[in-house]
Amino acid sequence: MTLARLAARHGVATSYSPSAGLTVDVPDATVVAVLAALGVDASTPAALRRALADAEAADADRLLPPSLVRWGDGPVPGLSDELTVVGTPVDQLPLGVHQLDVLHRDGRTATATLVVAPAAVPQPEGRAHGFLVQLYSLLSGRSWGMGDLGDLAELASWSGRTLGSGFVQVNPLHAAVPGTPTDPSPYRPSSRRFPDPVHLRVEDVPEYAYAADRTRLDELTERAADLRQRVLTKGELIDRDAVWELKREALDLLYRVPLGPGRRAAYCDFLAEQGGALEDHATWCALAERYGPHWRRWPEGLRDPRSAATGRARRELIDRVHFHSWLAWLTDTQLAAAQRAAREAGMPIGLVHDLAVGAHPEGADAWAQQDAFAPGMSIGAPPDAFNALGQDWGLPPWRPDVLAASGYAPYRGLLRNLLRHAGALRIDHVMGLFRLWWVPEGHPPTDGTYVHYDAEAMLAVLALEAHRAGAVVIGEDLGTVEPGVREALAERGVLGTSVLWFERDWAGTGQPLAPETWRPGCVATATTHDLPSTAARLTGEHVQLRHRLGLLTSPLATEQRAARAEVSEWLSYLERLGLLPDARGDEEAEVIAVHRFLLRTPARLVGVWLPDAVGDRRPQNLPGTWDQYPNWRLPVAGPDGRPLTLEAVTASPRLHELMRVFRGVGGRSGPRTAPPGARPS
């Protein structure tokens, strides 16, 4: 019980409930390891007793919790009548993060972080629909082997003007860990604070027009065209490393072009605004070029971003530090241009950026913010009905105690940068604002445990930064969700994620939920990047794929029967609702019926997975695979598996037939331009 009492004081769970009526005890070794990562020694009985005594003494003497929140004009829970606020009264403080100093009537003093936040995050204006797309997968006739920010601007402008779309949601555009091969997953980035310059449209950099070595640029452009054609016409996979090799050489040429006075001033403003965070990021990039991407293998002095050795290396590599800072600025400007194109096209939201749940342990964030991350830990998921072995995502977690002590500075800076050019932010695994499954290094995921965060403070900071940016917030709340989490998110205006196939009366009949009973506060969609496309699910091809890769946990025939039964049940329901007027077996008509159903729900936002709109059968990511399946490397394709360019996607008759069901959604007057082939009557 002594260990359990100590763990509870630090937010570390000693048991968890994977399902109703079932409780699993966490191994003592796990609890001890997690406490050690939080700076608490419980390795021996004597150390445990000392730690508990220290914790209890600190609790008895504590006048305030580490963080306090005032929502809107409400009170501040935890601020008792025995305490007097030193300085400005709490009810007069503006929105923001403040240091709260108090004086107890017995003369003791205390300090805490106070977050004054709006009551809720901004809400969508009416109802809207939009595309969900993995940007790398959408190549245009101008892409250098993968989709880029120029393509994103084109998609947003076209869908807003032609289809009346309200948003485009993209995968995380975070900076990746360099090296060959680069991890292609956008959910394991080097840095979540800065975007990856691999997404740059090189020709859109103003200095491109003035580069001196035109011959070399033309050669690189020709090689890029060949790379694009190999993906689009020869069936090759998207090769992020090859794309970056070409772009980096081209950008090195553009870097030599002097900036004009106005551009120079804008760049200097960006450097001043980003400050030390950008300097750290650019320094890590420069050091990674010289010593490799694994900073724990660098010379010892360089493993500390604040060491004298790192300071000397930064000065020695100053040109490369400036180069990477310049790349961050270029990427920021093109993100701004894409959001501007979306808003000018009439989109009320525009770009929806995606926040990955963590950053790579060898990446720039983990190097620059070492104190904020728990050493020897990674986050994942406990065993459940879909994965009996649990999951280890290999991403170090933030320490909740360090976040609180810093006034949530790392979290605030992260949100602020992501929201610079966003109409909305999607938060992957939003349950991580409340608790995360920590797995000690060298242990299987089954030996992990939950560590709790100050969810009230995390939500308040989120609401504050979203309010400042005027951005909607979407939480990916699929899977195992702790009781009360969805309610807490909804109270603060955070939209959830509802996927058609999962929306059933799980507590009762198990039947599909009637559309009118869906929660309004969500993005309703038919699938996600981690799930089968709708066409694959309707045809059963997703089962065949998993069978070929040896991923089924039951015999093929059993899995096929279950899949057919699920689809048949949904199609019968769609028929009863009058949403599937055509005969069954027409897969395209069935995809349309699924989206008609989504529009029958009260969901504020309806998302269309772009590959669904053109009949793509292949998932972008197949969980449970690594090199068995080309995760994160497939271009958008048609039903026959042949890749489609952005231009072909926008001209697709199948896409336009599907999007007809969205006409008038959101109270807008409808498309402002006609689809290809339209003729005036």
C-alpha cells in the first residue's frame, strides 16, 4: 500500500480497467520505473518510505496546487478564503497564463501557475464539409515526387470554390528525422514545433526566379519530373528521401540568392518571433548533418543543447544554422499562402492541421527539451480486444510535473506554432491530455501503466491558444476512452471524431446508431488514414489484404463472414432509411449512400476521405505492419490502383457524383465555379 500511496500522489496508476468489470494490477517494477522517470526514488523500502514521507509533508504544507484555472468569468477552484492574492485580483486578470502569488493568513506564501481561459474553444460557423487527405499522397503535375504545399493550396482553392467545401484536413506536416531511410510516418516526427521543408514547392520560393545556376536548377527539375513519373506511371512508391535530396540541393542554390529588403525584414521578424526555439531546432538540424540524426551518439558535449561545446558548434556551423532557419521561414510562408488560398476560396475554416501525439526520441524536440521528457519511457496503449499485446509507439512522454512547473511553456509554444496558419487543429489521441500509457524501456507494452496529467490545465491552455488563433479544435477520441473524458472535452467545445462503422449502441442492442442520435459536436466520417477505405470495406478487400499479410487472428472464412455481415447490416439500414435507392452491389452507389447517412446526422463537420471520393481501395497505413506494407508511401489512386494526379482527382466523375450530395451544406450558396465538362443551359 505504501507504493500505491506514493504512486497516487504522482498520478501514476497501480491498476487499470481494460473493460467493465475487469481490473488489471500494474507490476510493482513498472510503478518504480515510472516514478524514477518522474524524479522519485522508490527503488528500496527505505527510499520508498523517504519519498512517501517527503510527498506527504509537501502535501501538508502546500497552499496551492501547481496549476489553477479560471474558465471565463467563473471562480478559481482551489483558491480558499484563507488566501489573499498579491497584486491584481484574479477576477481582473485578462486571458493568459499568469503567475499567481498568494499570502496565507498565517503568513505563509505560495506561488502557482494560473491559466485564465475562455469558457470554450471557438466553434465552427454553421455546418461544413471538407476533404481529409494525406498531403504526400496527392501529387500534381508540378510535384517533385510527392504532394507539396502548392498542391495543398490548389486543392483548398478548388474545393472551396467548386464544391463549397469548408475545410481541408491534412496529416501532420511536422519536421521528420533526417537520414536514410527516413521514417515515412508523419506521426513520428523529429519536431512537432516546426514543419518539414520537404513540403516546399521549390518554384514558389521568390528567389527561384533569380538563381544564378539555371542549368543546375533545370537538371534538378528534370530529375524531379522523372521521380514524379515513376510514382504516377510506373507504380513506384513515394520516396521521401529522394524528394528531399533533390529539393535540398535546389534550396541550397536558392539560399545563395540575396533577399530583397522587404523579404529580409520579414525573415528577421520571423527569427525574432520564434526566438530560441527556432535556434535550437536549426542547430539540431545542422549538427545532424555533420554527426548523424541520433543525438545520443554525438560527442558527449553536443548532447546537451546548453553546453559550451554546443555553443561553439553553433558558431562554427552558423551558416547551416541560418540555412535551416531560412527553410523554416520558407515553409511557414507557404503554409500561410495555403491558408490564405483556402479562406479566399470562401472556406470558413480552411486548413485543419494535425498534431501528432509525440516526437521521436532521437529528434530535435527531444534534444532541445530534454528536461521536459521522461527518460527511459515511451508512450503506447494497453492490451485491448484488438491488440492483446498492447502497443509501444516509441515516443517519449512529457513529464506532467515539469509542464506544470514551467507554466506549460513547451505545450503553449507547440500549440501557438501549429495554429499560426490553421483554421482548426486535430489532436491525435486527444485522450493524452488526460492520461498516457507509459512503457518503461526494455519492457513489453503489457507492463506499462497510465500516468495522469492535469487535464484541466491542459484543456485551459488549449482553449486559450485556440481562442487567440480563432481556431476550431478536433479531438481524435477513437478507441479506449476513460469515463468522463468525452464529456469534459465537449464541455469545452472540443469536437470529437465519429466513424460510421464504429457508431453502434454498444451498451444496448449493438445495432447501428440512428443518425439523429449521433453527437453534434464531432467530425463525422466514413474512415480514417488508419482504417480501410470505404470501397475496400464494402467489397471485403481489406480482409483479403490482411490475410495476405498474415494479420488475421481468425480463419479467413470466419473473418470474411463477419465482414460481410457487418456491411450487410449497414446496407440494410441505409436501405430502410431511403439512402440507398439503387440495387445493392453497386459499390459507387453504396459509397454515396454512406455519405448521405453522414449528412443525416447532426455532426457539425462532415469529412470525406479523399481516396474514398475516387474509389481508392488501399489504406494509407495498415496498423500492425512495418515493412510488410508500404505505409505512408502510396499515392492516391482510382479503383484500379492506378495513381491519380491532383488534376485527375479534381476532374473525376466519380468524385463529382459523390460531392453532389453535399450541395448546400453549411448554408452557403453552393459552388462558385462549375465542374469540368459543365455547359451553360
